[in-house]
Amino acid sequence: QVSLVEAGGGLVQVGGFLRLSCAASGSISSIQLMGWHRQVPGKQRELVAQMFDDGKTNYADSVKGRFTITRDNNLVSLQMNSLKSEDTAVYYCNAVLTPKYGTSYANYWGQGTQVTVSS
């Protein structure tokens, strides 16, 4: 079984900072990318940041310059600085990976961690 487990969500003031982390575990052969999405009620889940296996990153325009994604093998973190109220969402760790003994990519999601930015 493959699982992604997030940690680090919580309540933070506007302008504050928070660091999310995620660990992928289980029977994994390879990981093509890891990243973060977020979702608020009534809205579509949106990409926040992702890192590909070559180290290249992709950020949503709304978080560029404020958020930084890092990855080390099966670990991915999201450093969130200068937080805004509109950053409030459930943040989901995401990985595109090949399970051990598998032959194709699959998209996996963590359970989500709530980030609330309050004034």
C-alpha cells in the first residue's frame, strides 16, 4: 500500500509563516513528481506547487515569491511565507508515482491538512 501523510497544518496569522511536510511511504518504485494542491469548499482543487523528478518546479501565480517547495526522495515540504487569508484551504500532498512492481503511473493524494490564515 502507498500512502501520503501530511503534517504541519494549523492556524497562523496573516503575514505569518507555516511549513507543511509530506512523506510518501509504502511500496513505491519511483516518484515522478510530488507537490501540493489546495481546496476550499465550493472551489476546485488547485495546484499550489509541484516539483518534477528533474528538480524543476511549478508554482501557482498566487503563491510565487511566497511559497517554496522542496523535495528529498519521498519527502516534500512546502514553506509558506507571507501568508494571506486567501491561502486558507485544505492542503493536499500529491504524488505521481509508480508502485513497486507496477508498470504505470498513478496519482496519489494525502488526506489533507487544514491551513487557516486569520487576521
